[in-house]
Amino acid sequence: MARGRRHGRSLVLKLEGVENINQADLLRNLHLEMDVEDLEPLGENEFYVFQIIGLRAITEDGREIGRVTDMHEWGPYWTLEIRTPDGKELLVPFVEDYVPKVLPREGVLVLSLPPGYIEQF
């Protein structure tokens, strides 16, 4: 990477060896990997997607709900995709009201879901 800058919620990169739009277009939809040490530090209660995927999802009273298998940026907030032990897929808004605690070092995030939320899936 030659240089980069933030543009809203995205990054704009200038890659070494990519000199024009036609060359850049060939890279469309590819995933970029970089060393964790090179990532921009985040503020309190901010996380990278890779830190969330794979976390165990539990309720505030410790009941196991499942694992985060994906995240989607739909509308004004991110949505967690959680796979339950019986194979159901839950979609949970990644907002503080529904996810009051995210503890990547412990490998867990805590859900606070309204009564009946899980059963609707």
C-alpha cells in the first residue's frame, strides 16, 4: 500500500503498482488483509468486524445463545448473524440496547433481548 485515508466508513487506498482505474477495477470485490499491528487504534466500545465474528453470544444471565457467524451493514447500524446450537439463524441489531457488552478477550458478547425475541426465529 502506498497510502490510504478514511472516506466516511470506508478506506481509500493507493496500492503500489496500480496506476489507473482499469487496473484498480480488476481488484474490485477482493478482500484486503493486513497485520493487526497496522490497524488504526479504535476508541472505547469500537471493534473491528474480525474481532466480533466467532464470539459466543450469551444472555445477561449466562444462557448460551450461539456464535456470531457474520455481520451485515444494513441501514443505520450493523446486524449480527448468530447461529444457535440447533442451527437457527438469529439476526440481532448491533446496538447497545441489544448488545450491552462485547468482551473479545473473553470470547463473548452479552445480549439483552426482549422477551420472545429468540422464539420468533
